[in-house]
Amino acid sequence: MSNMKRIVILGAAESGVGAAVLAKAKGFDVFVSDAGKIKESYKNMLIGHQIDFEEGKHSEDLILNAHEIIKSPGIPEKAEMVKKIRTKQIPVISELEFAARYTNAYKICITGSNGKTTTTSLIFHMLKKAGLNVGLAGNIGQSFAYQVATQDFDYYVLEISNFQLDDMYEFKADIAILLNITPDHLDRYDYDLQRYIDSKFRITQNLTDEEYFIYCSDDELTAREMEKIVTKAKQLPFSLKEKKLPGAYVDNNFIHIGLDDVDFSMSIDELSLKGKHNTYNSMAAGIAGNALRIHNEIIREALSDFKGVEHRLEMVCKVNDISFINDSKATNVNSVWYALECMTTPVIWIAGGTDKGNDYSELFELVKSKVKALVCLGVDNSKLHKAFDDKIKIIQDASSMQEAVRKAFHLASAGETVLLSPACASFDLFENYEDRGRQFKKYVKEL
């Protein structure tokens, strides 16, 4: 029997394989198990690093002898193997928790129900522009663990989901950013909103008075929770409604950011990202830049020339003067609210997928004023019909992206917009939201 500490990794996608590579590099006895089929590229990586693995099953005798388990964020607690692991009281951690043990890099960590990818990418863009040696990881791009194993970055900008936060314990951010909290993934938390809120606030755990906590004071759930928690971190709120210093606020169409001896201001019209939600994202990024002592001119440049991210309010093209916008990353109701709020022409809205306990009522007023027609794209569209049959005159169903795009195109007139903003997860018809968004773009370009 080997004396090496045994680490078992559940899930062989980006985070799992990255964790396996790092664990192998650190001299652990490593085993990877995936209940599904492992993608060929990940399988080749495991073979190349001489890491034992299995696919299509979870073998109890090979898993329950672990000293520690790194679980993919996509595997829920109710999975049978996870229940058995918990019964055996084997420690379960996330890939980010594991990777953080092996780097002293400065970590800027972003969570929230909406805007995570945009804000993370914007801050990364800013740090690159400032000439810093920085990696982009977490719930985006190449895994944090793989980069820790193979790179030597001084900074990491990490997008962190609540699923990742749930299995993080000793991890500590240097700058923690909480953008907002709106009901999402409630199916994962037995429809208990407080459990979801608690998960998001794990971004603040272990912060000392040396670190920063950046948050939106306009966000009702965040503000309520701030009254209950105690954090030693330097608090830097941002707001569109109140003057916040230190922090950020908007006055006379100008963003103002103040922190210690730094004073920064910039017209909202200069921001590359449009819409109220993106003003919040830009403020959060600007505060982070100030906390890192990046020069004002670099921050201004980054906020004005950032190109945005794929699948988030991405303009695809115009066909017969009809605009097609890919917002496939809008997997919850609040994301769709922001998307519709930005629209200035009548909308043919494509929505649907795997419902996560959505309450569509917050969309009703916007839908009445903005949406001309709805194309429901999903295996089960009953909840969308129940919510909108009496609010939208034209509703049609589609069972594939090609069908949805063609129906939306025929419903639209010149000067109008076809918006893919699903409000749901993608797993009923697509691999993930990226697959959904790329199919949308493909079929739009074939019109």
C-alpha cells in the first residue's frame, strides 16, 4: 500500500483534469472518475500525464479510499456517489480551493448572479493593459489548477460560481467582488433563497483588514445581508443611487471612484459596455483597478475599449435590417431583464430550456412594452406559456435552434431585433450555453 496521499477527482472536464495535472505534479496518488464519457482532448491530457482514470461509472472501491476528493462544481450533493462520500466523511473541496494552496499570486475574485464573466474579462483586460503578469481562470477559460501547475502568474482574475464557492474553505481572495444576488440555481438549494445567498457570501470568507470587498449597495439582497455579516475587509460599495466614498457612484452621467488618495471620473457615454447593468460592472472593475493602483489613464482606456464577451448581448449581424443578438449566457430571469431593458426596438424574443425554478413575473412590464413575439425553444415550454400566453400576442414553439431562428426571422420586420436571451439552462437541447449561442450564430448566418 502506497504512503502517498490519495486524491480522487470527480468529473473529467476542464476543472477536474486541471486539478489532476496539478495533483500529479505535486506528487499525489491521483485517480479521476467521470460517470459520463470523457472528451477525447481531456482523455489525451490524462494519458499524457500518466494519470489513472475511469469513465462511464464511479467505482466505489477506487473512490472511497481517498484522503481528499476534488469535486466538479457541476456534480450536485444529491448524486449517489457524493452521498456515500459524505457518509464516509472524506473531505470534499473544489478545484479552486486545491489550486490556491500552491500559488502566492494575488487573486481578484468575482461572483454574482449576473455579470461575472463580463466583469472578470474586463478586469483581466485592464490588468493586461497595465502590463501585469496575469492569468484568467475559475469559471472561465483554462482551469486555475492547470495554470498553477504550468504557469507562473503574479495575479489571477477568477470568476467564481456559487457551486465552486460551496466547496471552498481556506481559500482567501485579495480583492473579493460580489456584483449582485438574484434568485438563480434554486433547484440546487432546495428552493431556499437564503442558502443561495449564503453561498454567494462565501466570497468574503477569511478576508482580513488587508483585503478589499467590493459590492453593489443598490442590490437589495446584498444590502440586507451586509447588515447581518461581519467582515474585517475594507468595504468598497458601488451605487447608481447614492454617493459612495470610498467606492463608486454616478452623478450627472459621470462615474466617480474614490479610494484613499485616488480620485477617478469618467463619462458613462465613454464606456464601451452599454446599459445600466454594464455601468455597475464597469464601476466594480474600476474600483478593483484603483485598489491595485493602476493608473487612471489605463483604467479609462480599459473601460472604453473593452470588446465584451461572447454570448453576452453579442451583436451577431443584421439580415434584411433585422438585428440578431446572442445573449445565450442569460441563463436566469434577471439577466433577461437587463437584456430587454437595453432594447430600443421591438423584440422577437427566443427563450426557454431547462427551468431552474424561474419566477417570470419581474419581466412582465418589460415584456409588455418591448416584446412583439416569443419563440419558446425547449423540450418543455409549458412554464413559459403559462407565464406569457396572456401577455404576448404571438407565441410559437421550436424544438431546435434552426427552427427557432427561422421562426423568429419570419416574425420580425425591418428595424426590429431578434434576441436570444433564454432565462434557462441549456442542457435539454444543447451541450452548454456556448453551444447554444454558437448554433444561434450559425443559423442566423445561414438565413
